[in-house]
Amino acid sequence: MLNTPFAINGVTVKAGERATIDLPAGRLYTHTPMTIPVHVINGKQAGPRLFISAAIHGDEINGVEIIRRVLKLSALKRLKGSLIAVPIVNVHGLINHSRYLPDRRDLNRSFPGSEKGSLAGRLAHLFMEEIVSQSTHGIDLHTGAIHRTNLPQIRANLDDEATDKLARAFNVPVIISSNLRDGSLREAAAEHGIPMLLYEAGEALRFDEVSIRAGVNGIVNVMRTLEMLPPSRRKIQKQTEPVVARSSSWVRAPDSGILRAMVPLGGRVKKGTLLGVVADPFGETEYQIIAPFSGIVIGKTNLPLANEGDALYHIARFGDIGEIEAKVDEFHEEHSHELIVSPDSESPII
């Protein structure tokens, strides 16, 4: 079945064509226009319409590189359906190396937005009207906050069967079955009946190669599951059966001081494990950071300077810790050495 034309911001992309479109995102004080770049690939044949977005938080840049690599894949010549790629949603934040918009609002707490609301509300409304409302599925790419690193993971509503299928297809070792947050893009998409994944990996303002490789492969896996791309003609990729966590929580600093971290990202911990020590600069007072339950470290601070109450370690609960530890090790081994290769080419995508 032939695909139909696809239009964003008044620009029509016909079946079998691709185009870069600028969405108006207001003006700077200097009267200079700001735009959100959108790249649309409209396949010749009909199929799902998948949006992939990054930098909703302007300092989370791993996703920008992930989308760049995805758009270079030669397999997209045989795309069924439509791919809507938005590598930089929060352009203002990216320019300023900031998570937030100039109005100090978090764009990912401003959905579905309002046409006449705050700057954040207006951009959220624009994204919903032009991108989300025209899509059937979505993947939003994130990293940890500044000075924090996240283990590659998918966060999704696993109570929805379609979403659960895509989350497992993404092929990362950890899936967090998380609740929808008020004002988030994921919540707004769910209200439109759109299955959506949130990929978390790496640290703000930094590229992490393992996280980027896993993100590219994950998006390709999802597109193959949706039958937007043909099956790989290369050796079948080993599929990691992910382990699902239903809860996670941050361990916080009991007092201010200098942190000596003792457990790495992805580390297995048991209840009572010593995660680190916070001490004053003289070492006269020390506070032990103890794991409150058994699990795997899926996020941690990279900053050794801690204020009382700062989030230090993010631990996810798992029933079988040994199983998830083995999967994390296998995942890192696989993505640390592989090249991202187009299914139709022997050349790596770099």
C-alpha cells in the first residue's frame, strides 16, 4: 500500500521523499528567529509514523548524536511509514548549555502546553500539534542530569501491551516500569494513545559512546519490530532479555562534605553495602552511605562535592541481582567493541 503525503508546518513531504523543516520557536531579544529543526523521511509504502526526539532538556546531548547516526542509515531507503526526527527540541537550552528554557521552566513538565501560555507551554503545544498528534509511536532520548550518569535503560509503561513489546525490543538490560509524570511528554503521548519509550543513558553535556551505540541499535530494533525496516541481512543480533524493575529510589547525602564513591555505575549491591563515605575536608567527621535495599546502581553522581540531601546513588530493585549483573556486563561487553554498521553497507556509521 502506497504511503500518503505528510505535512509539518505547512511543508508537505511526499511518499518516497525526505525534507528538513523548521518549526518556529519564537524570537530572541535581537529579533533573530529561533526554530526547531525537524527531519522527515516519508517512505514509499504506508506504515507506522515514529517520532524520535532529543534535547527536550537542552543539556542532554547524547540523543542529538544518536539521531544523527540513525539518519545516516542506508536502510532508511526502504522505510515503510514515516520517521520524524527532532534532534534538538529545546533549542534555547542547548545554546545556553542549560536543562531549562529561558523562563526557567522544565519543558518536560509543560506538556501538553498552551498556545497562549508561557514559552515552555507554547513550545510544548507546538510539539504536540505538529509532531505527536501526527505520530503513532514515539521514542524520547534523555541522559542523566548535570554531573550525574545513568546506566542505559528504558523507562516505559509496561502495563500497556504495545509499549511493553517495544521496550523489550529496544534491547537494553534494564527496563524501569515507571509511572507517568505530570506534564511530561510521555504522559501527553499516552493521552493520545501513542505507545512511547524514554531512553535514559549517559550524562548531561557529554557524549558517551556506549550509550550512543546502544541508542542507535535500540531505535533500529524498534523500527524492525514495527516492520518499518526490513529484517537485518547480517548475522542475527543477540537479543538480551531485559530485567524489569518496578521500583527505584535515590540514596541521598546525610550531611555536606566530600564524597568518596566506592560502587560504580551498574554495580551490584546488597542491603547494607557501603556505597561511599562523605567526610569534611579534614576527615574529622565521616558519614557512611549505606544501600537501603539490594539492587543495581542505575544512576550516580560524578561530583565528589556533596551538599546535605544531594542525590548520590540511584538504585533499582531486582529479584535476582546476579541475573541483572550478568546482563549489564554482557551489554557493556557487546557495545564497547562493536561498530554501528548500516545493514546495507560494511562502512561504520560514525
